[in-house]
Amino acid sequence: MENFYKNKKVLVTGCTGFKGSWMCEALLKMGAVVTGYALEAPTVPALYTILGLENRMETVTGDIRDLDKLRRVFEEKRPEIVIHMAAQPIVRESYRDPVYTYGVNVMGTVHVLECVRHSDSVRSFVNVTTDKVYKNREWEWGYRENEELNGFDPYSNSKSCSELVTDCYRNSFLGDGAAVSTMRAGNVIGGCDFAADRIVPDCVRAAVQGEQIIVRNPHSVRPYQHVLEPVMAYLLVAWKQYEDISRAGCYNVGPDDKDCISTGELATLFCEAWRHVSGREICWKNVGDDGPHEAGFLKLDSSRIKRTFGWKPKWDVGTCLRKTVEVYRAYYEKADVADAVRKQIGEYAGM
């Protein structure tokens, strides 16, 4: 993979987000020529600024809903590969502002695909969606790519719509042009995510302040995985479909069944990892807050990507938590976070 991406021109939308920052760092480590298109970093602090990415790649500050500006970036940079990660990604925020959520997640996807449609340079396009695109039936087996798409909440539903938009453009306009895939990943965890309303950042904030961790839905089961699992899977699919358009399609990216655990179990593993790294005891408590509906049970069947590309998850959930805490510790102890992130990328990818 490293040899393929060297000197490839890659456009990453949403590069200032947590997941986008890990993506850009991985691409830069492989020698890609990376252009980002995104709003300002969504949190303070933000991994994007901690890594100094603004000084190591070109980033165009822009709204994904601004079609004219986005089109100019495609015309000027002529990317060969596009990884579309720009999104409003928080379920609770989607209840507070559904219009913005649909605008970004649906029309933003339309705008990116419209630019791909009119580009003669793009050969590979990956739309990053979510495990929550499926109609949740609260069953105990993993959803497959041919299951019904119908997310319940505005965030999940907008991502279902993004999937449908992508399929429409693939069928109606792109044909034998750019290879197009959508990728549905499970819940990601990793160092230096500072978003609100996510379990691991909430755990870290409580641990740093010496407080009990508040867990809202301890019995909800999710496919937790380290951020590098989907990031490297996206890059794998973008590479393989670039070389063979028949590899394009829809792919789930999730952990094995043994690592699909409840939020309470994740919080317990976090406490153990924090104690191992810091030497300090912390604990969590169940405090329901009568918040909006969220799925209770959610797993993915990743058989297709395993069969098609030989992909498989590398780090179990315990390892994921230890790796996550290591990077947070580097940040809070004012150590070299970039070095810690690059070491984990190198370890994961064998670079």
C-alpha cells in the first residue's frame, strides 16, 4: 500500500476532524500528496492542529455545501483519489439541528459526487458512512451490506441517504469512469478525539479531572474498533478499486464478534487501561439522562471485505483502549503526540 500511495494526489474532505486527521497522517507517512477540504477544526484542542497538519499539507477551508468552491478545488488540484469524510457525525447534535445535518451529510455528498462526475482526473472515490445506515432491528447478528438502509435518527438517516445518493451517481453518471465505493464502519476510538457526546472522550475528560465517568447507556452494544482499522480499510479499497473497478462496491468495516461489547464493558476496559498507564484508579457509574433514541444493539458482518480483499481487524478492543490511552497520555503529559500517532500507524501498517 505504501508504494501505491507514494506521490498519488489524494483529496480528503473533512480532514480537520478526528478521523480525517488520522487519515491524513497515514497518507503523509505513505508519501501521498494530500489536499484537504474542510471547515475549521471542530474542537479545541483538535488532533489536526496537534499534529501540525496545517503546515504539512494544503488545506482549503470551505463548507462542503459550497459547490462552486469545491469545484474549483477539484479543477486546481486534479485529485486521483477522493476520500469523502466530511460530515456532521454526532447523533445528539443531529436531533438539535437536523437541517444542518441533512445539508452536510446529504447535499455535501451530492456536491462531492458532482465534482467527481465532472472531473477527468479522479479514478477512485470512497464515501465514508457509518454502521448506523441500516434499519436497526435490535437483533444480535451483524448487518450485511444487502440489508435495508433506513437509519432512525437524523444523523443515521442522513447517512442512509448519502449511501443512496452515491449509488444513484454510480449508476446514472459514473459508469465505467471513477470507481466508487461506500464504506460503513463501526464506532471508532483512538487517541486525541475531543468530540462531545462520545464515550471515550467523555471517559478521558472525567479521568483527567479526577471524576467518576458518566455512562448513559451501559448496556448498548457497539462494534468498537481503533480508528486505524477503518482508515486503513478505506485506503485499501481506494487502492484496489483504482487498479480494478470491479472491486468497487459497499463494504462493512467492523471488529470480530468478540470485540462487539457493551458501552459499560468498554468503560471498564478504559478504566483498566487508564490505571495501567497512569497508575490512577478511576471508575464509572450508570446515569441515564432521558436523551433521544439511540440503537441498543448494533453489530456488522464484515465478511465481504474479508473475502474480497483479505482484510481483517488487527487489534482487539483491549489493545485499542491501550493504544488510545497512550496517545491521550502523550498529549496531557506534553509529550510528542505526533510521534506517538506515527508510531501507531507504522506498527499497524508495518511501515
